[in-house]
Amino acid sequence: MKINVNTEIALTYLLSRPKQTIVASLGVMFGISMFIFMQSLMKGTNDYFEKSSFSSTPHIKLYNENIVANLHLLNSLPNDNSVKILTNPKQVQQNQGLTNPYGIINSLYKNPEIANITPQVTAQVLYTSGSVQITGTVAGVNIVEEDKMFDVKGNMQQGNFLDINRVNNGLLIGKGIADKLSLHVGDNITVRAGTGSAVIMRVVGIYATTIKQIDETKSYASLIQAQNLLGKDRSYVTDIKINLKDYNNAPKVARDIETITGYKAEDWVHANEQLKAAFKIRAIILNSVIGVILLVAGFGIYNILNMTIYEKIKEIAILKAEGFSGQAVTSIFLQQAIYIGLMGGIIGIIVGYLVTLMVSRIYIGAGTLKYLPMSFYIPHYIQAISFGILTTIAAGFFPARKASKVDPVTIIRG
Amino acid sequence: MAEIALHASNISKFFYDPVKIPVLKDISIDVNKGEFVSIVGKSGCGKSTLLYVLSTMDTDYTGELNINGTKVTGKSLNDLARIRNSSIGFVFQFHYLLPDFTCLKNVMIPALRLGKLSYKEVEEKAYEKLKMFGVEEQALKKANKLSGGQQQRVAIARALINDPAIIMGDEPTGNLDSKNTGIVFDLFQKLSKEYGQTIITVTHDEDFANKSDRIIEMTDGEVSSHGK
Ligand SMILES: Nc1ncnc2c1ncn2[C@@H]1O[C@H](COP(=O)(O)OP(=O)(O)O)[C@@H](O)[C@H]1O
Ligand SMILES: [Mg+2]
């Protein structure tokens, strides 16, 4: 095999000081494997939280938002030339729900981005059992579609969720409500919506999500039940919940739907701003830690090369006297940096993968989170290697340049 | 008329230490191709300094230097490196071998750098050079495992590997015993007589100097005698 003489010298220098070479590579290895491990953990966690937020929130929610009173009606009075002024306008409660909800649903299904749509009647209610009262909401839903979108079945603790369609006045309550009012399947509960009359309902099931606040307030009934609670007719729908094929498109699709329907379409990104903020903060923490690790690894390489150059300054002078140009000397020392980086990088990728794999098998059993969520995502590995090599080159550059500037005469004269 | 291998005209050089001291004062030298020249003079008179200038390693001087008919003064560092690599062999007073490499590799490296021959050919040639100096037995030993005399002979072999037109030595036999000095002298003479290589060497060894073709004497940064 014909290898370049610069490469041969670089390799010989690395091999002639195996300890330092290994220590410097270990620095890089540590940086790279930490990078992979932390990225995998973060992406895994983010994915988990994103997924769990979708277990209760649709990608897009369409509803009739309260609007501020305007002059529209006053101005429509006939034969009136007076100037109208509205002082201190207030929000107007839009309690008529969505107009023609099933027409909207049918037209939305034409959008190829949309995967599932389901209507909902949301009622603010007061639960009463014995002498205890708590507030909450009843979501009137088509439970079969709801299950398709949010996996109601997977959250069931007791009873059968389909019973809200079969049992008259059936109600599926959260575990928090059940605990607070000490209710079991088959018990009765009094539910009163703000304006409606009290209705005695029967607990047909108890569910539990990972989100405590939901379990303590929300229960499911059939659409018709919820409409009855509110004293509304069969076409009354307060929200339409929409899931997309790709939830990343939610903000864009939501804007389209808003323009088409004229109702407020809230996408999950807006509804979960605190989740997004948490992602961002985690990313900042992670990047700082990785930055520091790579910096330390870079310093390791910088250090060993500087030391080599200090020790070998006479040899560098000789090489130059023999006719090695500045570029050739740069190449010799930069190559040493690159080989250290490559070696550390490759081992780092393997170690990073193994650590990620091992940690993903650690049982933590917090709520529905049984194992640490780790993702195995190829781009992380490519990023890791690129960062590693970039750091190495940056760290090797300055010592290499210093070596290339060695003046043979000064050194040889002594 | 003989061909000129090295032509230096009006070379001057100063050191600033911290006051300006002249080390080389308006030196002009011509050396013919195939000539074996010794430079002698008291310690500190500027012999090494002159040799570094002539070898193109030191570019901080005034005057003009021509090697094999080409002006090298003012050339870029890269060009000078190439010229040194192909046309000049330098032997220092101390061997300056690379201790991490075998003797054979040490001799091979300038030829690998030059890149004219295949690895195999370079290896054979390096082995031949070692043989000329009787150190072929040491070929595969690390350079720092040899005795001083052996190291210096390897260093001379290294200077010869690219068949340079000019071989320069700064007291190359200074650390050798008389037997080894004899070997080196005979070899230098053979190179100049049979292969037409030019030899310029600083020496303190009167015998050595007297046997060479010409003696250039230096005194206080000036050439006091050009020999014949
Ligand atoms: N880097 C330097 N700075 C200042 N003066 C120097 C330096 N190197 C050598 N000198 C001086 O230059 C003169 C010539 O040195 P040198 O060429 O080594 O002499 P030689 O080889 O003939 O013994 C000496 O007086 C020496 O002290
Ligand atoms: Mg000297």
C-alpha cells in the first residue's frame, strides 16, 4: 500500500506516544457518546411528552370564539345617518356553538392532510355526590371516534367505555373525580350544567391519563347526553377536534381551516406553549453541556499536539531542512488531530449507542412511563461524528499552524 | 570553463542582539560543479551562518544567491523547500535523526517527500546508502539506539538519498573518530570525482581540509582567502 509520507509520519508520532493518543481519543469518545446519549434522551422525552399531550389534545381544535362587541348591528339600522359610538365594548358569549357542524366536518374530510375528525359538546358542570360538589367538564363525544384519536380504551381503569352509548345517562369519569367523590362503576352521580337542570347519571367506567388535572375534572358522555345536559338540540356542537396525518403541519392547516370556516382553529403548538418552552429550555441545557464536553475534548487534542510540537520542534526543523514545506508540516500535525478525532468518534458512536440502549432498558415505572424514553435516531449519530471531526480540526489547526511556522535555522542553531 | 554550481555575491547578514552586529560582510563565493570545498576559520567567525544562507534555509540576508544557475534569492518558502529537497543535502554537526523512526526510514523520508521513486525503490536505495557507510546492520533499529558515530553516518546517508547536486556539511565529522572521518572523506571525494556532486563543508579538521580541492578561509564574517 502506498501511503503518503506525511501520513506515515503523523501515524508514527501517534503510535510512538500511545498513552497520550489514547487519552486524547478518550476525550473525544466521551464527548461523542455523551452527545448521542443526551440527544437520544431528549428526543425520546420530547417525543413522549408530545405523544402524551396528544392523548388528550387534538392536533387542531375548531370552536366558536367569543368576540368583542362591534357596531355591525347598529350600523345595519335602515335610514339612519347618525354616527354610532360604542363605549367600553365587552366580550360577547357565543353560546350558539358551531353552525352546521356536520356540513363543516364533511367539507373538512376533503382536506388530504386530515386523518380524523370528531365533534364534541363541552359542558361546564358541577358534579355532586352526597354532600360533596366539584366543578369540571363533561365532553359529549362520539366515543368510538374519540377512542380512535385518543386511545380511550388504553386509559380505562374500570368498566367499558362503550357503555356510555349503551347505558342511559352513562358517564365515564376520570380517576380523580372517582377518588374525590368516592365513586365506583355502577354508582350514581348528579351532574348540573350551568344553565340546565340537574341530571342523575350513572358511572359506567373510570379512566386515568398521565395528566392529573384532566382526571380530576373531565368526564365523557355521549353527544346526546351532553346536549341534554345543556338543554340544546341535536345539531348543537361546541368543538370539532381534528387530527392530521402529520402533526407538524398543524399551524398551517389550522390557518387554512380558519379562513374557510370563519371559526377559531387552535393548533396544538399554541395550545401547548409551555410544552414547547420546555423543549426549548431542554435543548439549551443539552447544547451547553455538549458544548462544554466537546470543548474539553478539543482542549485535550490541542494540548497533546502542542506538547508534541514542543517536544519535536528540533525534528520539525530537520524535516523543514530536508525540504518539507510549511503545508507538509501542517498536514502532518492536522492529520494527527484528525486520526485522534476519528478514533474517538467511532468508538464514541458505538459507546453512545450501547449506553442509550442500556438506559432505555432501565425500569423507572413513573405512572404510565415504564422505561426511560430513548429514541434511536440516525441523524444524531451523523451529527455527533461531524461535530467531533469539526472540533478536532479546530483544535488541531492552531498547533499545526504553529508547527508549520517553525524556523529551522533558529532551532538548529540552538 | 567549469560549470558553476553555487554562486553567492555580496552576501551580508546582521544579528540584532540587541544592537546591530554584522556577522557576514559582503561575501562573494563561487563553487564549481564537482568541486570539494572546505570552509575553515575560528569559532564564531560566521561559518555556520554562511552555510545556512547558502543552503536556502536562512532567507534573512542581503546579496544574491544562485544555485545551479537559478537565482534562489527572493523565492517563496515553498519553492525553497522544494529546492532543498531535490538539490541540497545537509549534514549537521549533530545527527538530528528522528528518534521515533528506524534508521532506514530516516534515510527514506526525504526521498518519499520527493516522490520520484516508488516506495520499494526508495527502500532499496536507502539500504544501499546505509551500506556505503557500513551501517546497514542497523537499518531496522530505532535511530536513538545507535552510537554517536553510527548516527552521524546514518545522517550523512540521509543527506545523500536524493542524489543532491550540492552536499553541505557543518562540521559533519566533528563527532567522529579518525577512522570514521576517513570513511566520510573518501566518500565525499568519490562523490565529487565520480558523480560530479559538489561538496561544501565547514571543518575544524586540518587534515580533512588540506585533502579537499580548495580551502576557503573566513575571519570575522569575511572571506580572507578563497584558496587557489
Ligand atoms: N541568533 C543569534 N543572535 C545573535 N548572534 C548570533 C546568533 N547566532 C550566532 N550569533 C553570533 O554570530 C557569530 C557567528 O556564529 P556562527 O556562524 O555560529 O559561527 P561559527 O559557525 O563560525 O562558529 C558568532 O559571533 C555568534 O555569537
Ligand atoms: Mg558553527
